[in-house]
Amino acid sequence: MIFATNADLKKKVDEGSFREDFYFRLKVVTLTIPPLRERREDIPLLVDFFNRRFSQENGKPPIAISSEALEVLQAYSWPGNVRELRNLIEHLVLMNSGKEVLASDLHEFGPLSSESKGIQIPMGTLLADVEKEYILRTLERCSGNRTQTAQSLGIGRRTLIRKLHEYGMLASDE
């Protein structure tokens, strides 16, 4: 029998919240597997494994995942560990319409997109400069698509265009 837990059973025994006799019945061989956030090099392998598995199970071709999307997946902390990654890949396989999964496609998964390539903000940086950097990075991640960028930022497309004008990123006639 194999048992898995994220609790420190020895500590639970010492606290009196786990039976000592049961602990010793279970403790024959202990394998400690670090959480996924501590072994990010496993993420591409797991993505590939789950992609092939769920594609085969559902009679669909494997999805293509861009290198930028893979970077986002590797940058994420995975609080739900491998199960969270597994569920995400299953969702992507089931919902994919045959197009490559891009980093911008991961925005619907909340914290996933915000953790990748975080912006370091030195003390004393003006808020306007932070906003500009964030908008430009989002525009880059969305491959220059202004509508998608505005949606990712939660602002209107006109607001985005006005901001890009302010930053000198657009000609006055655009």
C-alpha cells in the first residue's frame, strides 16, 4: 500500500493528533518528493506526458504549446502541485480548437499569467513608468494584438491606444 500526505505525520504524533501505532504501521519506506515549484525542470516533461495522455483518451490530436506558454507554466508556483498542472493540461486538450496554446491564452487561469516574468520595481519608480512597462510587456505577450492586450489588462481598447500614444508608441494618425 502507498500512502501520500503533505502533513508532517511525526509532528502530528508528537502533538497527539495522529495515532503513534498507526504511524509506525505506515512508516516502512518514506519517499520525500519535493513540490513541483521546487522542480520546475519536470514541468515540460509532465506537460508532454499529460498532453499525450489526455489527447489519446479523448481521441484528439496533441495540442501545440508555444515556448512562451511553457515559460509561463514553468514560472508559476503550482500551489496545487502536479494535480493542478494535470487539470490545466486536461482542460487545454479538451477545449483546444486546434490552434497553438500561447502565453496570452493562459490569462483566463488567473495567477498563471501574472507570475511569469514579473516586473521588478525599484523604490522610487514613478507609477506612470510602472504602468507603461506593464502595458508594453502585456502588448508584447499578446504579439501586438491591441484588442487582446486591452482585454488582458481589463481596460478598453481606446484607453490602450490613448496610452500607447502617450508613450510615443503610435503615430498621431493611428
